Amino acid sequence: MLVPILCTFRAKLGALGKTCCKMRTIIFYCRRLTPLSTPRLYSPDFHSSSTDEKELKVDIIAEVSGSHLEGIKKRGFYLDDIYQHVKGDGVKDLKIVEDGKHLQITWEDGHVSRFYSMWLRHNCHCGVCLPHTSTVLVNFSKIDENIKVTSAKMDGDNVIVIGWTGETGEEKYHEGPLLTKFLRYHCYSDAADKQRREQRAMRFYDDKTIPELEYKDVISSDEALYKWLLALSERGICLIKNVPSEKEHVLKAAERIAPVQHTIYGNTFEVETSPDPIPENAAHTRIGLDLHMDQIHYESPPGLQLLHCVKFDECIQGGENFFVDMHEVAQKFKEEEPELFYTLTRIPSTANTVDYKRARPAHVRIQRPLITINHKDEIVSVLWQPMLIAPLQVPEKDVEAFYKAYGKFYSLVHTYKSMYVHRLRPGDMISFNNRRISHGRRAYTDNGHRLLQGCYINASEFQSKVQMFHNKYGGGKWPVRNGAIDWQ
Amino acid sequence: MKRDNGADRKRRRLGSRLRLARCKKRLPQKFWLVAFCARSSKGRRCRSQSKNAVWSRPACIRHHGYPKQQFRHVKSPRVSSIDISEDGKSLNIFWEDEHKSQFHAIWLRHNCHCPSCRLDHNGMKSSIAEDIDLDIRLIGAEIEDNEILLLRWQHSNGHTHDGPIPLAWLRIRCRSPAAEAERTQARAMVFHEDKVIPEIEYEDVINSDLGLYEWMCHLGDRGICLVKNCPLVDGTVAKVAERIAPLQHTIYGETFEVKSMPQPINAAYSPVSLASHMDQIMYECAPGLQLLHCLQFDSYIVGGENTFTDIFELAHQLREERPDYFDTLTRVPVTMSTIHYNRDYPVHMTCKRPMLALNGNGELITIYWHPMLAEIDAVEENIEPFFEAYKHFYLMVQNSQSVYKLRMVDGDMITFNNRRVLHGRAPYCNQRGLRLFQGTYLELSEFQSRLQVFHNLYGDGRLASRVGMADWQ
């Protein structure tokens, strides 16, 4: 089923142009005829005209068939998966306040929303402003920034039809529908914002038992996949058991969530002792590795990390992995040493991998604070990889202050008792959120073979999958922050 | 210890008193476990230190993954004199070119290049909390063969530590105001009044490293370059992109096609005009470089030209003309989202942050601009000032006359920095003829890395200028 489109051509192209010029409006149906309702009369220009001789203006207006609600649904903007969870969207009262600057909605559950006129205009759901999925086509250059809401009335229970009037700007009047579900979902009042933030906040658990799932369940069922996503989202770590010993299974598991994230170590990488005395990474030796997150030299460091234990001989001593929740530590640091905490959010540190000896030389460098807070003073991101810390590049006055804060935080991380510990066994696949949980390894002996295969998943892709599954199976809740640099 | 011949690693010959050593092969393995895992400062000295010297000198020094390619551009690493301040907290170095550097004792200790502090794996550190001693003092400094600075520190608990640091390494990390100004200037984006798209031949990019370097220089400098005469073969865009780095995967796949289709999942896949925007800013790390290969663009199609706008140039202009609007846009975060369940790979991706981001020095480092994806969910107190600032900037972007314009022809491949140069498209009539592009993306971290490597290998070793990443450098 496709959208019939209403086009106006004013092409100066000889005979064809003349014919088109006579016909002011031509209606096209992409696949089959659909009866038209009242066509929209306004057709904003999307582009300033060129001064070229072959002037062409194409104005496309998506037609609404039937009621507003049906039109919105036909164009794909009634987001069932999300809106099925929106409660309390019955409208008790609509009021235009402050001379058209705001529209105040009192919902049936008593919640009150106030929407700014321009915000409403920007989100108009009519066929002109939202003809295609996922993209807004409102042209700001035509709209008066002091636009006023001059009318608002219900059209059934699910749609409010709003009229806007502008004094300056090309568009003097516009009318369009907005879904009540959309408005309730996107309400930006302090109360609604607070509720979202509470759902998004990370929770920290005293009990440091790693949740476990079976590989065959995760691969074959959405229910088990959701459990896996929940564990990764809420705790940041999960162990998948009984993975077959062939090497490609780590990819197979990862792709249940999203395509793997490529890094300078490839699409997948192996962790085993290298015969080369100077391997490209400390992980390819038998030394112990302190707590760290992988590859923070990237603008978007790896989100999830999966490590499949292919081989780990019993006779080997050492080699256990330990994991610490860095956000938990950062939260404690914020409470105990606020001044030092804010220093780490203010003074940036540099991370780099500089290696010209690799097959493809790398000189990846980035500078930013180790801890990022949002505008509400909430911790959104912690980056921790002491081994990749490049020389500090800040003004002289900040050097001592930085080291004071860094040293204190370093000690806190290294003396933090509450950690997950696990010795991997062949068939285990440990999966964790590399942006929240730092991992380390004890040194191990030379009397056997230890081989892990791993891969990464992008943090944005992971969060997208979690949000989708919350909407499909989880009552529509907001996903917990995952450590990405995102101020939500 | 025996001198290593160094043939396989092309190390520079050092002075006679310093020996290169393959420590790991010579020393028992347990030493290394002790050296790296021990928490005592006593266990951290190299075994080969002589007791007769004024202080013990480490037996080995490596460049720890900092190859000589990085240093060959460093001017005047020769030193006139060095002195330690009275309180032992800083070291002053006076270079022969009259430059002066000052380094803090803690910083020097944190960057000690001895094998127990710096793993031999691309320069990774193994330093531990004890090294970060705020009362540490420098008690000795000596230059070795004009290349190495040998230092001795004393911790507050009385333990001492000796270690080397290469002088050239220090010079490029000098934080003096003069060096800082130089670095800031090197990193700053340059804006060009003439909006002529540089061109390069496909053959040069594919077949030669120098052609590749020239291409990357244009992308680093202007943020846009046209690759001409590409074969009209599917997959050419991936081949060209992979000359820089592996492709950046997004929700549109590894490569994507841009052509008009019914029920498009994106406005780009329809013949409407597209206001200037950056692609996919709902990702934490939005696509960096974008390559669009014109496979077919029938000449009788009317419309469909591309325009490219340097948004950093406009943002700097906004900062000068309306600093209040600029400030609002750096302060108020907004959500950028793509929510689309009705597609093969359902997506619910959102990311909230201010549209303009500054670093600690107040320099503009990154911009996110896609009017079609922005939700503008600022809280009530910010919403009015935000819309005022947003609209003003929106108009600046839309009405800017200083733009690159291009109507592609078959075989053209336009490549641009998606995080700096916005792209837009005039509407076109798709009743007859085909307009088909194939595109792909590359990550900015990878691009910047490759460019920096090439500046060191083939260029003059300059710092790569900012590319629009969320990076405070």
C-alpha cells in the first residue's frame, strides 16, 4: 500500500512544460487508486528556487485519506510498538495559555503538560510536515518564531488538531494534527523528565554473582535473548554457558544483538599468548592485566564485549578474570570526594594507541575527560584504561590537580572489593558492557594453552536493541543508561 | 648484556654506555611477572643498573612503539641546559633554538620510559597508584648523547626511581605557551573562501600511497574532495573507502544505495529536496567520512544537484555575530533519534546532547546537525531560548551562499567529512531516468589515525587538524 502524492510542476521544458503549466495540479498514484479526501491547500517550498533556466519546483504533499488518525497510521507514524505502553493519554482539558504561547493539556490521570507553540509546530503530524517515516520536513525559514497556537480541538480521542498563526514569515497559518499518545510520550515537563531519569538510572547490586544463560536458548529464542539483554543492560555482565567449541560462535551470538563493531584488532580477535616477544598488545602475553576498558582511544569505544573461551587448560594456574562496575566506583567517588570528582569531569585526559609496526599502522588519539556528566549532574560516561593513557596535555595549572584526582580515583578502583570474579572454562562466553564494567586478568603460568576469541558491539546499536525489546516484551520502559556519551 | 643487532626493528644506535637488550629473552620469566605485578617500588629497577654511577642507569631503553618516523620531524631536540627547580617539583629544559620547556615532576614520573613503567606493547603503561605520588621530587637529571634524558625521582617514602625519557618525545609534548599556541594553530580547522571542490583521479587514489595521501589531505583540509573517473561497477565505493580504513557499519548496512523508491524508509530514498544535514547523528559516533559514488545520473533528469555547506565555518560566524545563541546551542541538549520498527532491521536509536560541543579551552570541536532527526525535547525553561537560537542558525545554514555545488555525472565519487560538511539535495523529477548513487561511511577515529600516520610517513609530521570528532585535542 503506498502513499498517493500530489505534485505541482512548473517546469519550463517545451511542450511538456506547457502542458504541465496548464495543469496546476497532477495527482499520481504509485500503485493503486485511493479515494482522496480534502487535499491540503498549502505546499511549502522546500528549497529556494535556482536561477537556472530550467526552473523546476516540485512540491510534494502527502495526502491524508479518511480521518487524521487514519492518515497518520497510513504514513507509518502511529508507532504501535511504543504507543501501546503509553497510559493516561486521555485528555481531560485543553487550554491555550499565555496568549497562544503554550498549550496546556490536563490528562485524565491528573498529569499536566505544557507545550510550547513552536515545539508543537515542529512536531506537526500532517502529511506535509511528516510525509515519510523517521524524518521531519518542517521548514523553519518559513515559520514565525513567535508563532501562536490559535486553535486546538480534539478530533476523536486520539488526535488534537491545532491551528497556528504567524505574523512574520511566509507561513501565516498552518493546521495539523498531533497524536495524544505522541504528546504524552514526549512530554517534557519536569515531572515526566524526572520519571524518565529514574528509569534510566543505573542500579548497583551488592551481590556480585554473574547471571548465567544457556547458549542454545540465546541463539534460538527471543525470550532468552531478552533475558540476556536485560542482564547486560541492568547489571552490565552475563555469562553464556555451553557454547560449542568452534570459533565462529562468538560472532553468531553477537549478531543476535547487532552486527559486530570493527576495531583496529579486526572484526573478531583472539586472546592468547603470542610467540612474538613484542606482541602488539599486552593481552597477548601471560602478564596480569589491571582493570581497564578496551580501546578508549576511539570516539565511540566498543560497547559490548564478548569473550568466548575456546581453550583454557585446567593445569594452568592463574588467568582468572575480574570485573568492576566503574559507574558504581565513580558514584562512590562523587559522594566521598566531590571536588576531585568534578576535577576529573573538567580536566581532560588523552588516550592513544600509536603503533607503526602493525600491518596497518595506527595513530589513534583522543582527548576528553575520563568522567562525563550531563546537564542534570548525572554520570553518563566513565572511561578507564590506565595502560592507554597518553601524556597529559593540559595547562600547567591543571597538572597537579589532575594527578591528585586521578591518583585518588585510581586507588579507589584498585582497592574496590566488590567485584565479579570468574575463571573461564572452555564453553563459557563472558559478555559485558565495556563502557560500564572494567575487566582485568591475573597472570598465568606457561604450562598449557589458553585461547579466547572475542568481538565487540557498538554501544548505540546495543541500546537500540534493548529499547526495542523493552517495547516489544518489556512494558515499554526506558532503557538503563549504558555508559555511552548520551545526556538522556 | 649482549648488544642486539636490531636489524628486524630498525632501532636507532644509541651510545656505547646504553645497551639495547632483548630483556625478555635474557631474564628469567618470573622476573617479568614480578616486575609487572609486584606492588613494591623496590622491585621495579632494572637488574643491570651499575652501582658505581652517580645514579643507576637503566640498561635498556626502547622507543616503546614511538618510532623514529614520529621524531624525524621534531626540530631541534638538542638541549642547551637543564635545571631542576629548588623544590624539585619541576624540570626546565632550555633548547638550542631558544625554546624553553617546563615539565612537572609528577608528569615526568608518570611518563617514565623504563621497562617496568612502560610495557613494550605500543607504549602501554604498567604504572600503578604508587607512582602517582603528589610529593614526588626530582633529585637528578642528566642528558645522554643528546637523545635521552635520564632522571631520578625520590618518592615521599624515601624510595627512588630512575628512568629515561627520549628528548624528542619531550619536545613534541612541551606545554609551554609558545608550543601550545603552535599546537592550537596546527589543530585549528582552516576555512576557504573559494568554494571549489578539489579533484583527484580514481587511479591515483587506488594505485599510489601519495595519491591516497593527497586525497586525505583534501578531506582533512577542506572536508570535501571529488574522485573522478571511477569505474561504473558496483562495489567501487567500498574499494576506495577501504584504502583508508574498514567501512563503518550503520543501520543502512555496510554500503547503501540512494535512489528513489516507493515507501522509502528514508527521505533520501525519494525525490524530495533534502535540507542540508549530516547523516545519522543518532549514533554516539555518527558516520565520519561519507563517500557517494554516482553510478548513474541520467542527464535529462531535472534537478537533483547536491550542495555542501561547511557548518563549522558558519558556527564560527554565529559565535562572532550572536554569541548568546551560540552559547545556548552549546548548553541545551536535544535528542536526535531514528525510531523505525517497520523495516528489515528495526531501530530505536536515540542520543541526547547539545548540538555544538566545546572543549576545555572553549574551542568548538564537534557539531551535530540534522533538522530532520532532531526531537528538541529541551526542558521548559530552555525551550524558548533554544528555538530562537536554533531557528537563527537554521536560517544561516539554509541561506548560506558560500556553498560547494555539484551536479554529479556517471563515474564521479564525492567524498566528504559528514561531521563537518553538510550535504543537501535539490528535488528532482524521477518520472523518467535513473539517479542512482552507492555510498558508504568511514569512522573519524580511523580516518584521523590514518592521516596522522601519513603526515609522519610522507608529510612534514604536522598534527592532523580537527575533523569534528568529540575530541578535546
